[in-house]
Amino acid sequence: MTDIPSFKFNLRLLHKGLLFAFVILACELAFIFLLALRLNEANKELELQLKSKQIVVLANKVDLDFTEASIAVGVYTYTKWRPYRARYDFWTPKLQEDLAELKRLLKDDAAIQPILKEADNRIVRGTMLLEDSISALERPGLDLGVSRAPFRLDMLTKRREAIRVILTELTAESRRIESTSKETREAARRNLILLLACGVAFNIALALASVFLFFFEITKRIGLISNNAMRLAADQPLNQALGGSDEIAQLDLVFHNMAAALKEAARKERAVIEYAADVICSLDRKLAFTAVSPASDQAWGYDSEDLLGRKLFDFVLPSSVDIAQKALAEAKAESKTVVFETEFKRKDGGEVSVLWSTFFSDKEQSYFCVAHDITQRRLAEEAVKESERRIRSMIEHMIVGLIVVSRQRKILVANRSATEMFDYRWEDLEGRDVVMLFAESACFHSEAEREEFFSKLTEKARNHVLGQEALKQSGEDFPVQMSMGDFTLGQEDCYLINILDVSELREIERKRREFVATVTHELRTPLTSICASLTLLSTNESIDERSREMLQITDRSTQRLIKLINDLLDVDKLETGQLFMEMDLVIMTQAVTRSLEAVSAFAAKQNVTIETSVDLIHVIADEDRIVQVLVNLLSNAIKFSPEGSSVQIKSSVKDGFARMEIVDRGRGIPEKYKNALFQRFQQVEYGDAKQKGGSGLGLAICRAIINQHGGVIGFDSEEGKGSTFWFTIPLADDGEDD
């Protein structure tokens, strides 16, 4: 078989296809042109036929319109019934419309124009006769319309017949034209069928020839590219590149470039394997090394040639053999990548930790592995675990109980001190509600009560130390001090609770209070007797002046001791919550008067005057305690006021509280004592206790008394200009009395 020669001219594949398509298209266009001419002639004949039919229809409609209008006029002439007048008004415009459409269809037909003109004249005269009849009937005055009705109807009949005759001539002429073109149309149809048959046969033959020539050239060149693909797969040299600039030649050029790129990629892949830090290897079904990357020398100390043909388990330590066998079996059974860790023996006798990533290929019947040295990571993990063990050991041996609680009150973590404190095992505490560890939980009967208790506990104990009664597993309650803080465990927000068993501290505090009470009682009783004896002795006139002065000094010292003991007892009562108040309606002027009586002698001795500006205010208070506060504040003001100065007592009312102010002109108080002055045993200067007297307990007692009244105590001072001590207590219901 002789090959058809290839195209010698240099064209692209697209251009060659366009050339074949252009030849076929030119033939098609010529055929379509001839076919269009024949179709145009057929369309003209068809249009002529349709026009003839339309002329007949319109002529009949014109005749019908004039007939209907004539009948309406005739009936209306005799009956004057308005519906027939309306029928006339309906048919007359339709007559004009149909006549206008008929003239539009025949405007280009010169043969029918004389007949059409005559028909138009007759219709116009008939229409005028109809209009004249209607006008005569509706004309006011003499009733001549009815008398001339027979004559008018006879004229209408004649006009209608004349119109019908001329319209018949018109339709007859149209039918004659239609019958003449029928033979012409039949001949054109036969010619059109013959033309179609010849054109289709010619185009089919031309298309087949073009396709054969075009695709023979393409398949021959594509065959060369397919042969190159097989050569590339067999790693053989490729055929010489195809000449030309068409798409197939470009595809062949791309294929040659791709082959070169694949060789370069294979070279780079080999370079990656050779220079990779991880060992890349393959194992056969018997787990013998079939290929190993050069990284084995650096990682394990073995040259790749030393490993080829040897079994993997010759190097895996016995402790890791089971792990490796299970992982390799899983990779083979499930055809997925499996990751596992083993201990691997180096050539120098050392050991390394290796992370394997293994995949088994059914096609290759081999394991493909990547081995990563994780020795340093393993050492770091061990260091972290050791650090965690040390921290847990420290937490476990802390004397303070630590409990981690979720936001839902569930116990997540508890150290040994906490479990021993509550006499629980950890298994019994894990996941339990932390509320059960507190004595108040025995009174709760609903979830809402437990949630409310936990919310209040969280609010009070967060970043503060809170005393609480706890509950052991046996039901025994014991005192604890606790604090809470926000804590994150993993991704969960939690609370960290610190709990300290203060049973021993509470017992020590109880014994201390008993000791203070015993000592103060044993001291106050004999001191009171001594004070009475001194008073009795001072009244004896036989005692000389020197002895009397000594007795007075002894009496003052005894009074100071008694006051100090009373202050200590008040402080102890404050700490134990036993300083009770007897609340009643109190008039502040009376309390101020009692206070002035108590300090008047001391003020006179210090040469200090007291000025009062106190309104008649009613409060709910313990009058004796309020007097105690006023006396203490007045005594301090007098004590630190210079001779010849004055101390002021003022009152005011604001926001439901009475405010009392004691103002002195003393040395003032430095700003650094602002927060510490109301603490126990606190004085502004160390020498004040010796020079001015006092124990440093008075202001602490005053603050406790005012706090129990629901008020506030404080002071404002400026060094060198004096001080203003003030306190507030709630007003009675009636407030200020006018």
C-alpha cells in the first residue's frame, strides 16, 4: 500500500483544518445559494396564494359588514329600537376597517385596481345612503323618515346587490391568479427536490474525501508520538522530533521536553534520597533491606551496602520487636501508612530511638519506610516527664490540700493532703460534686441550693482566704481556711481550691482566749479592790500631802490598767463575735452630753475647750457604745490639741445617715498612717504611749463598734493643721426631729 504523501507546505494544524473546511464550506454555500433562490421563488408563489385567500376572506367580510349595517338600518327604520341603532354603529366602523385592509393588500396589484376602485365607490355611496337614512329618522320636526322608508330600503337593496356583484368580480380575479400559479409551483417543487438530492450527494462525497486526507496525516504523526511514549517507558532514545509548526509538532516538542524534565526530576529525586537526613529504605516480604539511602551511615553507622540483604530484626532491639511486628503486619493487612517507634542498634554498639513511617505496596510486594532519629526528642520527653514527676511529688507532699474543680463543680484533681484531710480515697472523690465536702451540704435538698452555695463560695473565696466548716467522709465536721483562683486545665476553665485544716489553730485560739479571759478577770478584780482602797485612803485627812500625791499617782496607774484590761476584753469580744449591741432609739444630743461629762475634767486639765454644734438627730444605736466611741475620739482630740485651743463636735445628715465629726487643732496625722491607724496597738509615734498615754486599742474598738452599727469611721488630716475624725450611723425612721 502506497502512503499518501504528507503536506509539504508549512501550515499549522488549525490552518490545515480551516483549508479543508473552507473548500467544503464554499461548496455548501453555493448549494445553499441555489437552494435559497428556489426557496425564494416558492415563497413568492406561496405568498401569492395566501394573498388571494386573504382577498377572498376580506371581500366576504366587507359584504357581510355592509349587509349587517343595512339590516340594522332597515329594522331601525320601522321599529326605532335602539339596539339596532347600536348594531349599525358597530358594523359601520368594521366595514371601513375591512375595506381599508382590502385596499392595502391590493395596492401593488395593477390588474385588480380598476375593479377595486369601482368597489370602493359603490361602498362609499352605499355608506352615504345608510347615513342619510339614519339622519332622516333622527331629524326632529316633520316625520318624513318613516314615510320614505320603503323607498330608502329599496335603494339600499339595490346598492347592496351592486356591491356584492363588484366584490364577486374581485374574488373571481383573485382565484384566476391563484390557479395560474399552481402549475408554476408544481414545476418549482420538482426542480427543488432534484437540486437537494444532487447537492447532498456531492457534499457527502466531498466531506468524506477531505476527512480521509486530513485525518490520515494526523494519525500518522500521532503514531510517532505514541511510539516515543513507549520508548520513554522502556528508557530508549526517542525518535527525531517532527518538523513543522502545527500543534502535533508542538506536542512532540513538548513530549521531548517532558522526557528531559522527567530525567532531571529522577536525578533530583535520587539526590533528595541520597542527601536526606532521614533514612529512606525498602524491605521485601521477608523484611530484608532491598534499598537504603546513604543517610544510614550518619544515622546508624552502617553503609548502605552493609544493610542490603540483611533482616530488619537483626538491628531492632528485642524490647521493640513485638511493636515492629504488629505495625508491619497492620501496614500489610490494611494497606495504609503505619507509624511506630523502635530502639535500633548502631554499628558502634550504641542505641538510637527511631520513628518509622511504613507503607506496604501490593504491586511491588515491598515495604517502603522512612526512619527518623528521635533520640533527642525522646530524651527531652523523658526530661519533661521527670519534671512532671517532681512537681507532682511536691504537690502530693504539700500540707495544703489542692483540689481542681470544673465549672460544673466536678472534682477533677486532688492531691494526697486533700484526700487525707477529708478521709476519702481518690477513686471516691473523682467526678464528685465538690459541695459535698462542706458541712452546709447536709442541709441542701435541691440542685438550685447547691449551685447558689457554690456561687457564693466562689465569690467570697476567689483570691481571698475564707473560713469554712468542712465535712469528712465519716460525717465529722472540721474548720478549714480556703481560697480559690481561676485555673486552666488543658482546654477547660477550672477553679483551683487551696484548703488548710485549721483545727489545731482553732484549738490554740480557743485556749488563748480562755487565757486572756482568765488573766483579765484575775487582774481586774484585785485592781478594782485596790482602786477602791486607794480612794478610801485618799479621803483620810491624816495623810500628808506627799503621801496623798503618791496615792493619786497610784490611783491613776490603776485606772489605766483597768482601762487597758477593759480594752483587751472588748478586743477579745470583737474577735469572737461576742460584742453584742443593744439597739434602741438614741438622741445624739444626749449621747454627746454624756460624752462631754466624761471628758470635761480631762479637757479642763489640758486647758482645751469643747465647742458643740449638734442637731437633734434620732438614730438606732447602742447608746453606751456610741458614748464610748465619742469619749475615745474626744479624749484623743483633747490629748493631742495644744493648750488654749478648742475641739469641735459637729453633726450633719446625708443619705439616711447621721455624720458626727470631732475636729482638733493638733499636729495632724501623716498620710502613711491613713490605712493603719485603726489597727490594734497602732499609734502615730512610738513615744505617744509614754508621753500621752493610751494602749493603741481605742480606735480599733471604735471601728468595730461603728461597723456593727452598719456605719463607717475614718478621718481627714493635714500635718500641722489638725485632724477631723468622723463616723456615720443609720438614722431612725423619723430621721431628723424639727
